[in-house]
Amino acid sequence: MNKNGPVIVIEDDADDQFLFQEVFSKLGYENEVIYFFDGQEALDYLMTTTVLPFLILSDINMPRLDGFALREKLHTDAALQVRCIPYLFFSTAASQEMVINAYSLSVQGFFVKENTMAGLEETVQSIMEYWKRCAAPNNFN
């Protein structure tokens, strides 16, 4: 895990992307935030970049490649697994089945999108602070 690496936000709703931009701007983390509109765009980036992202915040319901399919591809790719990139879901709605499916793919968190800016800010700050403090296997020399 590269604590200084970019945060990958995969979100097909432009309004939600804007809210994430506002929150990250207000919180002032030094991590670059890179946005993708669907899972396929994010997968193409992750398969070709030499940059090690800090974490991935992913919507579930997206065109082309949804969040579950993307997570499965990342989780089963040995080269990406070793990079230890935390993968968290953000979804408009959650059901027990969705949460079970998410955790069966070894996601590190499942969050329902907050309907207020203050709520989203609090959630994103909690996530960032947690992962900034967390040790990962590739944090050791």
C-alpha cells in the first residue's frame, strides 16, 4: 500500500464525482484523486500504470464492468494482489446480499453513500485516516 499514492474513485454519476471532488478538496489530503466513470476504465488504468494507488473507492452499479466484476478481476490477478490496494465499495443502496457478495470478494469496506455533504466528508475522512495508519505487507523494506 502506497500511503502517498492516488486515491482511485470509480463512479459513473457525474454529480457524485463532483461531491467526492468537493470533499477531497475540503479535507486537503495530499493524495491525488483519479476518477473513472466505469470499472473497465479503472481496470485498464490499473493493469497498465506503474503508479501504486493508495486505495480504491468503487461504486457497484456501473456500465461495462460493475464494481463486483472489477473487484473479482483485481482479486484474482496475482500481479495486482501483491500491490495490496485496499478496495472499498460506496453504493447508493445496500442489501444483505450485496454486502455478503462484497465481503466474499475480500473487500475492505462497504459504505452507503451519505445523502449530505457533511456525512460524506465524515465517512471519507474516517476511511482516509484509518488507511493512513494501517500497516500493509509492502510497507516494510
